Amino acid sequence: RKEVEQDPGPFNVPEGATVAFNCTYSNSASQSFFWYRQDCRKEPKLLMSVYSSGNEDGRFTAQLNRASQYISLLIRDSKLSDSATYLCVVNDAGNMLTFGGGTRLMVKP
Amino acid sequence: SAVISQKPSRDICQRGTSLTIQCQVDSQVTMMFWYRQQPGQSLTLIATANQGSEATYESGFVIDKFPISRPNLTFSTLTVSNMSPEDSSIYLCSVDRLPGAANYGYTFGSGTRLTVV
């Protein structure tokens, strides 16, 4: 069983749609959580950290459910420029990052 | 905010040769990491580059194949030794707690795209 699991997609959505990604992790001792965005042939870039209280950054909302060990990312009013692969990342003790396989999003006109 | 420079950005190498990848940060950072991203896959941690001591390797990666240097708090190198086509991948350096970053989190260099022929 993978330590961090994501639906690989692709999610094909029209502009303006709301789309949600989920991610599950297996290590209950995981300490911090992130969503990264990776464009084709580029390095991953931090999109947002994920907190237990939930956090929002513009059109993006991230939630963490420690009891169920899952993380979500909600994108509202999708833009063409949101097309990318979204990586769920979990930080275990000792600064080790574990990456999910990524969920590919394609936003179409 | 601080910047990570990684080079070369890409290279095509003959099997059996070695390639050294450099990662330079313009501010001192505590932790530096090296990752591999194979085609169509997510990132896998190779090792943590420790300043002043030997790197800490993850399962499946060994020092003879991927020697790492970390001479100071701003610089590290990863060497891919005795390359085979299976080493074709993107190699990325990463740092945590980048000074000046708006968010806590890990920042990546732009990556080195390696093709072994």
C-alpha cells in the first residue's frame, strides 16, 4: 500500500467549474501536509500548506482530517491556468517528505 | 526571497559515465535534499545532504551510486555514477525553511533532466 495515495486523474473540467481532489496518507504520525503544483517539465511549487483548521487562499481551499487521514484541495472557478498536476505531500518526523503520485487537472475552455 | 540555482538543467550522457549536479542557494539553509522523479512518476527522496557529515540515504539508494557533497550551508552536489539508461530521470534539489519564503514549506530547484543513452 502506498504511503500517500491520490487519484491520478486526469480530471477534465470546463472553465469556471469547481473541482476537488482527495489524498489519503497511511502514517498517523505525519506532522505537516502540503499541496504542491507541478507544471509539465517544471519543478514542483508549493501551493499551500494544509492545517487542521482548514485554510483558504483565494480560489483554493485545503482541509485536513486527521482522524480519517485524508487531505483535500478544492479549486473554485477553475481557470485554464490551473491545468497542472497537483501533488499531495506529507511530512513525517525527521523532515522526510513523502509525495503522492499526483492528480492531473485539465481545465478546458 | 532566496533563490535556488541548479545546474545543468539538462544533459545527455553516455552509459558508464558520471554526471555531477550542483545546487546553490543564495542564503544559508539547514536542510538540503535530493530527489528523483522518473518519467510519469512522482518524486522519490534519494538522500538528505548533511553539512559536515555524510549524507543520509533512503532505502534503495547507496553512496557509491549517488555520492553527495555538502561543503557548506549554501551548496550541495549529487553525482550519478556509472550511469545506465535506467538512471534517466529528473533530479531535483530541495531545501526547507527557505529564508524569506512567504509560506513554510519546501522549495525545489528547477531540476536536471538527465537522459542516458
